[in-house]
Amino acid sequence: MSEYSLDTYTCESCKCAIVVNCVWEPGGMNDYGGFIVQCRSCNTIQEIYVGRDVNSSSIRSGAILLGRYDRDLEGDRETTRQRHGLD
Ligand SMILES: [Zn+2]
């Protein structure tokens, strides 16, 4: 059975709260990674490192989810950042 927790991140620009519903599978396959998000308050696009499981986790409030990357996939973080204009 999946477990979850609500984790609060802070926008790097306006410091408003971005709440992530972090989901993971105890003892199962969990892909670690992060999100590229756009802040709903100031529209800044930024990366947040979420951890496990990046494909099941989602944004609860504060930002729009633009993309996900898997930390263990070669080059995935870089290409996902570039796709959204970071770097
Ligand atoms: Zn912001």
C-alpha cells in the first residue's frame, strides 16, 4: 500500500509555499527525482527536488507542475530543465 505525506517547499523567488503530495511505495520500486514547477504567485519556473516516488507524487497547491525527471535516468534532469527554459 502506498504511503504519502504533504511536504512544503518554498518558492525561490517570492517565498510562497508550494505543497507537494509525496507518494512512495514501502519496499517497492521508488524512482527518485524532482519536478520543474511554475509558481502560481510570481510565475517563476524552478526546480524542486522531491525524492521518492517522483512519478506518483504531485503538486497539491502553490505551483503548476510542468515536468518530472528521474534522478537515475542519465541526462533526464538536464533535458527536462532545458525543455522548460532553465540553464
Ligand atoms: Zn513565487
